[in-house]
Amino acid sequence: MLTWLRSFFSSQGRAISGSGDMVVPPAVDVTVSVVENKTDADTGVVNAYGISWMQRNEVTADFTHWLFDANDEAGIFVTPAEKRVLEELGRIVESPQSGSNLVRRLPGVLPQLLQSLRSDTFSGAALARMISHDVVLVAEVLRLANHTSHGVKEAMTSIEHAVLVLGQSGLRQLISGVAFKPIIDLKSGHFTRSIAPRLWQQSEQCALANRLLAEHEHVNAFEAFLAGLIQNVGLITSLRVLDQVAEGDTTLGSASFCNTLIEHARNFSCSIAREWQFSEAITTAIEEQGSKYNLASMSPMGRILSSGDFLSKVQLLEAHQLLRADATSSLSPLASACLQQLGQAALMPEVAAVPPGA
């Protein structure tokens, strides 16, 4: 994941891989005017991205169908096993922790580092002092800095020197990678093993799409990227509840169950984002993905997250030959260019989504 993160935040547009330097796909010309989002009452098409309400719902339904490996006879109404899971999730949602206790917490220093790196200027000495409190970060910073400086004969041992070598962009990618690494435990039950890797793959694609779209909405690209990564954390966390409560029943996945599950998971993601001290813009954007919102009423970050979520699902459905023929028929030039770059990135082995902990 670290290589993947580096490839899209390097100011030189290059990523370091085990076999040498890799060039990120050249940017497609997406010089278009992003107009204010206004929804057509009849078609639901949003001018800036050209994604209709019907397209969005159909793609989400098909993506959920793929997530759960549901067959064509999947039910509409909840089963007894699904009811037990939803009751437990509902209980957690109403608890003071609201699900945040189900995910491994970030080390205390990481939220502070993320906050420091939001500024365009940073103190290398101050960051080095913070990093030195986390042994995992120390090892990763030195490893990556030495890899970056592969032409230097002597290994780098100074944290402060390593911080200066990596710079703000490199540290952002590094810390994001370390922060999200422990979220998925592939040693868990059936649902975590089968669904979590697919969710993480979509999260990575959504994060990339958000970063590309952010450049045209005058939104902080790093925060948009983080919003894409954390949006599904609540759903990944919820899979642990499915594994614990379903009692071996692997047939969960009815339409009503999935709709309620996603709503609970969104609340979890917001709770986790607040606990991990992500910005209010990120939390608000995740909250705005609920069905009561439309693009015209969302914040700029919310519009980006909604569109990035759609485009990332489209890319994955297309890769698995599950995409409907008309799913992208009305996309704007900006959205089409973004989708093209997602496809290019997915073809690169070094950029392929690898679930944390795999």
C-alpha cells in the first residue's frame, strides 16, 4: 500500500517500487470548467460530473451484489440471521463508542503528525521528535528514506535527516499507509476474508479519484484522498460483527440488509474519523453520502467523495465485466478522464490494491 500511496502524492509524479522507479500514468487533459452542481429534476444528471441518480443507484446495487457474491436469487427482505446482525449493529450505533472500539486504534502520535502535515510548512526537527516516539514509524521512515536515496553508500540512521529527505509529500504517504495498515485482519471470519479486500480495493480507487477531482474543486487533495480511504472503514469494521453474529451463515446479502448495513457503517466511519482526529470536512463529507442528500446540497468535499465513490465502483465493475452498458453514458469530460486514469492505475502491478495485513 505504501508504494501505491507514494505514486499519487509524489511531486515528481514517480513512485518507488522494489524493481526501480515507476512512472505514474500521464495526466489526461481534463481542463474543463466545473460549474455549480445543479440537479435536473427529471434525469437527476449533475452537470459537473454527469452522473444520474439512477446510474448511481444501479452501480451501487451491482457493486454490493459483487461484494457479497450474491446470486440472482438473493432475497429482498432480511433473513433471521441478518436480523440478528442488524440488531447488534444497531445496539453498537447507539452506544457511546458507536463502533470505534471495534477497530484497532491509531497510535497516539499519528493524529498529531497528520495534523502537522496539513500545513504547507513543517518543522523537520519537530516531526522527527514526534516520529521518534513510535518505533514502527521510525523503522518505516528510515527504510523508505534509505530506499529513496539508494545511490548513497552509507545507510541513513538520522530520523531528522530522513524526514528532510522524504519531505512533506513522502511523509504524508508514509503516515497514511502506517495509519491504515492494521484495519483489516484477514485471519478473521468468512465475511472479513471475502469482502474486506474488495472494499479496500475500492477505497484505494476512490481515494485516487477524489485526489484527481479535488484539483478541479479547489479542495485540499490530501484530505480528499483521506476521505476516500476512511469512508469504508466503518463497513470493514462491521464485517467483524457479521463474522461474530452470523454463526456460520454465509448467505447474508439481501437488499434490505445491505441498505441498513451501509447506513450503520457510515455512522461507524464518522465516529472513527472523529476519534482519529480527521478534519470536520472529511467527517461531513462521509455523513453527506446518506440517501437524504443530493450533490447540489453537499459540501465540495462531499461532492468529490460521492463522485469518486461512483467512479471507483464503475472501474471495479468494469474490470470484472459486471458493468451495465449505460452506466457511464452521460459522464462529463472531467469524470471520463478521471475514470480513464483509474483504469490506467489499475493495470500497474505496483499500484494494484493490496489489502493491509495481506
